[in-house]
Amino acid sequence: MSELLVPWWAQQLTLCGWPLVSDPRLALSAEQAFERLTLLGIDSRDEFAWRLWENASDTGELSIARLAALELLALGSTVGWTHPRTDEAWLLALARDIVTSMPTLKAWLQALTHLGDPALDMAGQALVARERQQRGVSWLKVRHSLKSIDAPAPLWPADLWRARAAIAPVLAWPIQCSAEEQRQQQALLCEQGEVRGPDELKSLLFWLAGQGHRYGWEMDAVRLARQGAESRVEWLSGLGDQQDYGRVLLRFLAEEEPLDWAAWDWLRLVDQAYLGYCAGWLSASEAEVFAAHAIDLLQQRYTDWEAVARAYQRGRSLFEGRDLRETFDSDWSGLLVASRSPWETPLSRILEEEQRHLARAFIQRQRGEADSWVLAIAAIRDPDLIHRRHLDEPLGQARIQDAERYLEEVLGLRREEGTAGLARFWMPAQAHHLNQLAADSRHRVGRKSSQKASRRLAACADHAATIAMAEKYAFYLVMAADSGRYPTSEIKALAQSLCDVLSRFYSDPLRMLSAWHAWETVLSQDEAPDEVSLADDIAWHRHDPGSPFHWLTPSRSLTWLEPGVRPTLTRFTAISLAGPLNEALWQAPQPLAPQDRQALGEWIEHQYALQGASGLIDFLDFLVEAGDRQDYQVNYAPYTLNRTRLEAEIAILESGECADEERIHLLRLKHVRDNACHCNDQDMTAWDIAQLVDLALAGRQLDWLDEDRLSYYLDAAMRLAGQHYSSWHDYAEGLYSGFGFFMDDTPEREAFLMRFREALNAWLEARPLLAGAWASLDFPGSAMTHWTSLHVDILPGEAHHLH
């Protein structure tokens, strides 16, 4: 074919003023060819590809367009913007167009005469003379030969890059870029995305694949769709210089436009991968695998190119802050309708299975470390973390300082505690509590709640609750890693531990997201209904195929260790006997950092006048053996049998000056007289038990008690509770009576009592769900009343006791 068409090509280019040569690609130097392209307004491969295709597919001025295409093809080939096989394919296509529509050389020349170019007319006459003299390649011979010539190669040689035609067609792959072209592409990448090197480019590519602009836009759209007109106006006014974007989004919502624009990110992923190769920052194989990943995502979301184009147009509208839907036909008709379009090949056929497999394997390798689990989970709470792929990436000083402040001021995690201090944020007892409540709700036992709330909670019985606790731990672990205060090896070990646990409790990351979404929906409505929930964010990650969660590799480790201690069910029950004397404790206590121990020690000294381990142990022994309950039984209970004596004692004390001890005695006599908080009707041992547990836990945090000593007191508390009460309700009544009876006189007494009663009710009813654990636990020594949870993430029972 080349022996025939290339000389014919050279003959036709004499009409454009080219010298007659055997091969037009030898007529000019690369510099001369580029200079001529520049005069035509073409200074890059992209513009060249657009112009060649436009001239090759123009049906209006066919002869002029095809002649221009022949010249462009020669110029582009000379500067190295096409490959020889690409030249052959385009030359064959152009020749067929020309000789099919123009049966003779005269007809071809006559179609060009209206250009009114004397030089062209003279060159045409020369061509006619050559044909008459049977020199060169005759028009008839070309016309006859083209009938039997098969296309040597596709016009667009790399199907993988057809998707980039939304930005610019790709005529050749792989390509050789000059140093100057590399510098130009590097400058373009920096201008478009502030990318200054290979690492930043890869970060951008992973961001486009995994989150992109679509995430923020969709979150805005989903939340605005639930709001009224007034809230939307308020949202728009708060956008500042982004109000153009806001107006377009609100118009989409008002007109019920599909809220899909992922193609905006994924087509740009193809483009940026291509530019990254041209810039010298990606190898050809790296660029191909990113492009293949983008196409894989497009194929998962869209059925055809038109759907891709419409989604891209919506995304571009939001990005530019102007509604471009009305220009869709004019913007995309070329790609969607015109002949020889790169998009003539259906979307479903432009990716080979081997390319898909390689791309998926590459992305999964990039997300294969435990770090990826931690960062993906934490990124739902802090979306900026999506840019990170490793916990030990170099960070700026500002980020390090922010993380350090967060650990110190928000978490109260001290440097002296080491990574062991993070264990107190691993709270498997909380997951057990939630799982038990869900199981009970499904079987309509336990706490009472509205039918709607009960149904929501019952639905969670299908989903292990560990992620509801673990997601916060993951975020804290990222902060710990970013602070730089811990050895990398220890952070990595904790990340692997978290990955192992989650992989054990959930068969895959998407099941984990489903569980997280279910629990987040319930917990956010239960605890803070007015705050923005993470449920929308989680739902987005569940449904977007580019989300990192779709590419995480579950751990298959046969041996695994949790990031913190999982207490037994009995131990957790004992810990919960402290009730609302303090905030709910969802894990076994551990020694605090020195400054926190000092603060806790000062609190104990102020409240109980106890100093040091020996003083605490003596008091704990007192609570076990006698406690405040003995004081009531000995000094106050007898008065309930002799009202006259009680009144007389009160009168005597009120008639004179009272020392502190006498004042307290008088106050308690009045409580007996008034039966305050039902003190005369209730067994107030619960007050001693709750104090015993609370102080024993504090003693462990102060490191005044070791684990064995703590176990001794917790076991004693369990025995006392089982001996004196039969249910949490009875225990709560006793605790309330003891709290009220032994409380000092204060103007806020009634307010304190009301708040304590509310706290007790919250613990009994789990309202909110994480107020306290009593609703999910069997009372010490009582018969089992709770339904067995379906999940493995529950607290283990004792060896001799099935849960």
C-alpha cells in the first residue's frame, strides 16, 4: 500500500506548495514542520489530533478539509506526533474519502478551484500534465487499488486512550516526548492541579479515582435535598466566592437532574495519567494502569459514551460555576455522532480483560497494607486523609503540631503513656453493648423504646458493631502517627492489629461499610440528631466504585491480637456497677500518665480525704466490710421505729450551734424523718458498691492497685450486688437513695438529685444508647434475660459459663 499511496500523497501535497518528493515525510525537517504547524495555530499534540480528526471527518467542505488533513498528517508525522502505522491508517482513510467522492483528478481539482489560489491552480495543472504523461501514480490506479486494500491499523491505535478524547484524542501510543515537551507538560500539570513531581501526581491520580470533586458535590446535594428553601438560601450565602457553583447545584436539584458527575473525575484521571507520562513523571505502564483503572470505573457506572458525556458535562458545570447542559449537543456531537470518532468503539469494548486485571491488581497492591484500612476509615471523618497512602508519609510541621495538640488537649493522651495509652480508646465492651441491644430489640425484649427506633435498632442486629467503636480508634491512630511521638514500628503494629480484627468481624470492607452505615444512622439520631451524621459519607463510599474501601485487601492472618484488652463479660459487668458516678467506662482501666495521676489523686483526696495507696486500700476494705450502709443501720435506722425520739433529737440539735459533724448528723436525721429519696425503704448497699468499684478503678488508674488487687475488689462488689439486689432497677433505686441520703446539704441539692435520677434512668434504659451498659447486661447473680447476639464481637463469658 505504501508504494502506491505515499507517492500519491506526495503528489497531492504539491497543491499546498510542497515540493514533489517520493515521501512527503522527507520534504521538511522537524523544525520546519513544527514552524508550519505553529503558523496554522497548532502548537501541541492535542491540538494537532483535534485538527486532523476534524478535517478528516468534516462533511461540509470535504475536498478542502481532506486536503488540509493530508498536509496535517505529513506535518505531524515529520515532528513525531504519529507512528508509521498510524500514518498508513489515516492516509488510507483520507484517500478513500477523496477518490470515492471525486472519481477523477479533474473532479478533485475542480472541487478545490473555488479557493481562488493561483498557486494551487498551477500545481493542479502540473498534476494533470503528469497524469497525462503517465508519470507518477494515476488517479484511476489509486481508485482501483483501494477496493482491495484492508485497513492496516485502527485510526486510534490505543483503545485504552479513547476515553481521553473528551479532553483531546490520542493518535499515538507510546510516544517520545522531547525535553521541551516534558517541561511544557510539567508546567501544565502544575497549573491545573498544583502538581510538582511524580509523588504529587500519583497522589492526585489516586484522589481522582477514590474521591475527586464528586464526593464534596454529592454530599452537598444529598444534604440540600433534605432541606427547605430557607436553609438552601442560607447555604448559598455562606459559599463566598463559590456561589456560582452553589447556584448551578441548586438548579440541578430544582430540575431533578441526575446527581451523578463521577465521569468528571474519571475522565480527568485518564487525562492526567497521559500528561504525567508526557511529563516524564510516569512510565508508560504506570500511565496505562491508571487509565485502565479509570475506564474500569467508568464501565462500572455508565452504559455508554453518552451517559459518560452527560455526567462529565454536569461535573464541568459545577466546576466552572455555569450550567452547560444547553450546549451539550454542540460540545459533544463530534465525539458521539461524527464519523471516525474515537468513541465509535463502544465504551464496553475499550478495555481488555488483561488490562482490567492488571489495573485492579495494581490498585489493590497500593491499598494492600494495613495503613490503607486505617486511613480509609479515618478519611470518612477527615476527608483530606484520602490523599494519604501511608501512615509514615513525611508531613509538614503544622500538621505534626496539630496532631500533637489533638492528642494532648482533646484525647488527654500523654507522651509518657506510649502507644499503650491508645488501648483505652479500644472499647470492645461498647460493641458488645450495642450488639446486645440490637439482638434484644429484634426479639422485643429488654429496653422499651418507640416502634420506629426499635425497628432501626433491630435492623442493626445483622451488623457487628465493632466498626462503630473502631472508626474513632482509627482516627486517633492517625493522629498518633502524625504526631511523630511514637516509633513507626509500633504504629504499624497497631494498624495491622486493627486490620486483623476488622477482617475477622467483617467478611469484606463493603460489609463493614454496611455495618457502619446501619450503626451510624442509629447512633447519630440517638445521640446528636441536630449534628451532621457520617451516614451520608459512608453511603457514598459504599456506592462509589472508586472509593478506597472497594480496593482494600482483608487480612487473612490466622493469628491476631486486638489493639486493646477485651474484658470478660463478668469483668465488664463488675466495672459497670459504678454506674453514673462517672462517665461510662467501656474498657478495663490502666495506669494514667503522671500528670493525670496527680489530678486524679488530688480529686480523691478532696472528695474522700484519702492519700496514697494504703489509705485507698483501707477505705476500699471498709466499703467491702461495712461502708456507709453500716452507718445508716447503726445510727439512723433505729429512729424509723421511734418517731418521737427522732423529732426530739432533731429539736435538740437545732436549738444550739452545730459543729460540722453535728450538722451532718442533723441533716441525715431530717432525711430519715422525711424519708428523703426513700432512704428508709431502700437497701442503700448499692451506694457502697458503686463507690467501691469507682474508687477501685481509680486506684488502678493511679497504679495504686495491681490487676490482682483490682480483681479482688471487683469480685467483692459482684458478690455484694448479688446478695442485696435482684435487678438493675433495684440496684438503681438503692444507689439513688444512698446518693441522696449521704449527700451534703447544698442549694443545688434538688438539681443534683434530678440529674442523678436522669442518669440512672439513662443507664437502665440506654437512652441514649451509649449512656451506660445496664440495659445490655444481666445483673450479677440473676438469671439470663438477654437474647444471644449473632456476632463474634461480643465479650467472652467465663470458661464455665456460656454467653
